[in-house]
Amino acid sequence: MQPNELTKGSAELLILSLLEAEARHGYQLSRLIEARSRGTIRFNVASLYPLLYRLESKGWVPGRWVEAAGERRRRFYRLPRRDGRPWRRTSGSGPTSSRRLAAS
């Protein structure tokens, strides 16, 4: 399944759910989605990075550049913190496909 087959909201929720645990960079998110979906969902740069930029511009996932010795500079995204804790979902009671994918 390609990202354009996902609804816009589903792709955003999938990214947000994966950022609950820790800050991640775009390539890491792409590989994690592909691995956890057993190859069913694949994001390419043309769809993933515009989505991340859009989430960042909305203030939903602040990003910061990180440089490690001997590695390329990477932009890590995270969920904002509230009261010292990561932001959490508050709506919905049943598991969604994005929650199941993030938990697998």
C-alpha cells in the first residue's frame, strides 16, 4: 500500500503514533513503518517529508537538526511535551489500525 492510498488523516495519525515513544528522523520513521506493516506500507521521500514538514508547520511535531560525528545531519521530530510528559491521545477508546501498527 502506498501512502497516497492512505487517507491524509490516517498517515498523520500513523506518524504521530510512532513519535509517542521517542523522537525519530524521517528515514527511521519510513523503515519502522515498512517493518511493522511487513512491507504493506511504504513511504518514499516525495510523500513522507512533505507530511513531516506539514505536521511541523502546524506545531504538532517540533523538529530539530542533530549532527553526530561522522554522520549526516538529520532532522528529528518529536511530540511536544505537556507538563514534562509526552503528549498523549485523549480521544477514541478502541484500537485503530495506526495504533496497532505502532504497538507491533
